[in-house]
Amino acid sequence: MTVRRGGLDVFHGTTSTAELRRSLDELVSYLGRAMDFPDGALLMTGTGIVPDASFSLLPGDVVEIDGGPLGLLRNTTERV
């Protein structure tokens, strides 16, 4: 994940599924314990990238998440 502000990189972090505290097999086993999913399910693990507490996004920041073969997710932040 990269955050750009005014064209400059102000934050960069990386992670991988190898850094999950629980294995994907264990997470999948929890997913199927309470409900059946006859049409399948998506397992969302959240993010392992957390900036320092002093870092905040500002309006106009560009947040990019590179998913490799899945593609690039790019969003520009705004105050609402």
C-alpha cells in the first residue's frame, strides 16, 4: 500500500498472507462452522498494514493497493 500526497510518497507498507497469525486453512474452518455457503464465500482478512498512530489521511491523498495479478486499487480521499 502506498499513500501519495502532493505527488510524493508519504507512506508505504507491505504485507503478505504469510504474515497472518492464523493459517488460511484455520480461518476457512472457522468460516464454515456457523453457516453453510452452498454458493461459496469470500474470506476477507482485513489489512496487515497499519501506519503509526501519528499518521492521518488528508483530503486529496491517493491510496494505492497493488494486488499483483489481481490489479491495482486506487482511491483519492476526500472529506465528507
